[in-house]
Amino acid sequence: MTSQLAVELDQADVLAHKRQEFKLDPGLIYLDGNSLGALPLACIERARDVVENQWGRDLISSWNTHHWIELPAQVGEKIAPLLGAATGQVICCDSISVNLFKILSCAISMRPARRLILSQHDNFPADLYIAQGLSEMLGAENCELQLVNDPEIEGNITEEVAVVVLTHVNYKSGKLHNIERITHLAHEKGALVIWDLAHSTGVLSLEIDKWNVDFAVGCGYKYLNGGPGSPAFIYAATRHHNAIKQPLTGWMGHSQPFAFSKQYQPASGVQQFLSGTPGILSMSVLDAAMEVYAGVDLHQVRDKSISLGELFLALVNEKQELSSLILSSPAQSADRGSQLAFSHPHAFDISQALIDAGIVVDFRSPDILRFGFAPLYVSHFDVYKAVQVLAEIVSKKIYLNHKYGMRQKVT
């Protein structure tokens, strides 16, 4: 497989022009957008305007004149089409962890006769931490977290389960769950379902309204490119709005926050999931980042994601020197998200050697080398070059250099 094929694929790429909307050094190949998205140029201008003009000049009047107070709903409405959600069901606020606590608490209270939270052992640990913490807070007699292996999920959705909590795309392997099927099975047993869409939003064609999803969370800093610590979002289906009992009753979730009433009265609809004052700097940047999706067809994004992944896998498979890399992702593109994962005893060291060579990837403990494909700015030639460099690092054992084994706080 030659570089010419990669060039031809890029020439036919209907999304190729989108790369120009990002700040990327010419010599850098960034295959870590599934961890932190690249910087959209629009964010630079927005951040400057918010700091210098809105905050710096207009000060507190900006809550009204620049509509700061409306940002959580405004950004939520921009995210909604990427989820396949109608208006009035998505709000942008807080982090995934905080938002998961909110909606998991709601879901448990909506099924008072049940106490089980069902999830899987290799779900994203932060999601499990929240479920564990809620279980401890409510007590085992009221709430218990049950963990099973992936193949056992469907068989363990019983009438005792209050809520199923799963991540659509497994953060390590990239394996996809069938949202529609699992949600339907849960509903047949009277359970609710919460989906973590952190590794799905912006790269997969989602239809969560059509799939009858109850609740979902997702972040703004991966494929949505909102920057480190970017606000997350909550999706809550309209049919549940009247049954919601949001536990973090902060003033921004009040029906009239500036009435300063001593009694809490929740806002209507998804607005009640707000708690404290939104982070205007970060939320404004995420709002600007959403501009790169204007006019983008997510089916084309998914098609390119598959094309990038298939090219990467084919290139790896044809190189004998890379036979020590064991595929940890599903072999079929339809069964995985926009990433590929390989296990290797020296996965961390290889990741650091790749980064040193200008190919940014990431590592997940204990032995996973992970490659993410963000279709808006990753090209097929990026993929071709990345595999060539990977083959050289592995075949020449460049990764054995002691400097590549030194771990920092963030791996």
C-alpha cells in the first residue's frame, strides 16, 4: 500500500477543507483528538473578544448585552443536532462527572422500587466512581452498583435494575455498544438508561431521540474541540422533564434566579439541570468551537472516520515488523468508534517515542497504545506517515531509550 493511495483519498475527501479551520503545526500529526481536540481558529478570536471586550470593556453588563446568561442553552442547542436531539433537551454545564451525578440521582429517584445500577467492569472509571459514590451516599439498601462483563450486560438487565449506565464507545478498545438495542431491552424491563457519549459526539451519526434514549452526558473537549476543561452537556428526553428531581439545586437552576427567593423553585425543562454560575470564558470558547460543525454532514464524518481507521489497520497489518502490536479494538469498523487500540508490553514507551517524532498519540494503562482519528483535521496521508514512523520505532526498538520510559502525572 503506497503513499499515493493516501494522497488520492485525500484529494477525494469532502471534509479536507475543514483542516484549515484549526491551528495545527504543519509538521505535527495529531492522533489524540479522542482525548483533547485541536484548537479551532474561531476559538482564538472568541477568547480574545470575551476577555478584552466583553469582560475587559463591558464588564458585568455583558450578562445581558453579550447574552452570557443564555450561553448554557445556546451551546446546548448547537450540540443537540450532533446527537440527533430535538430542541429543548440539551444543556451545557459543569463536567461529565457532575452531570452524571445529577442524572443518575434523578434516574434512581424515578424508580423508587428498584435499587440496582447496572454497568460494566471496563466502563470509564470516572463514571463508575460517581456511581460508587452515590451508592455509598444512599446506602446499600437503597442503591447498589452491579458490574458485569461486556457480553453479560443484556442478560443482566432485569426487573431489579433501576438504571443502566454505559459508555457508547469504550474508552480503551473503541468498541461500540448498540444504543438502540440496549435501550429497548432496558425499557422492556422498566429500567432507565444513561449513555456517556464522550467518545461519540462529533464523530458518529447519533439519533438519540429516535432510539428513545432517556438521559446522556458528554464532554466538550474531545471531538467538539472546546479546549481543556471545556464544559460538558446533559441530554434529558422531554418526556422525563416533569419527573426530574435534580439534587444540585443551585441558583442558576432556579425558575427565577434573580428574584433571590429563599425557597428553591426549579426551572422548567432541561434548564433545571443548571447549578452554579457558568464558566463564561470556557463556555464562550466551546460556543465558538461549534462553528466548525456548521454545514457538516455527520454521515460524511463517520465515513471518513472509517476510511482513516481502515487505512491505518491495513498499513499495520501489512508490516511484519508491527506483528507485536495486538489489536484490542473490534476488527470490523462498524463495531468501533473513531479510534484504534493496540496492546504491547512497551505501549507507553512507544507512545512517547511517537510523540517525540511528532506523531501525537496516547497511552492507557496497563498496555494500550491508542490512535484517535478526528476526521475534521486528520488526513489519510497523516495516517500513512504515522504508520511508517511507528514501524521504524518498533523495528529499531527506538522506544527502549530510557527517556521514553519516564512517566509524568498525566500519561
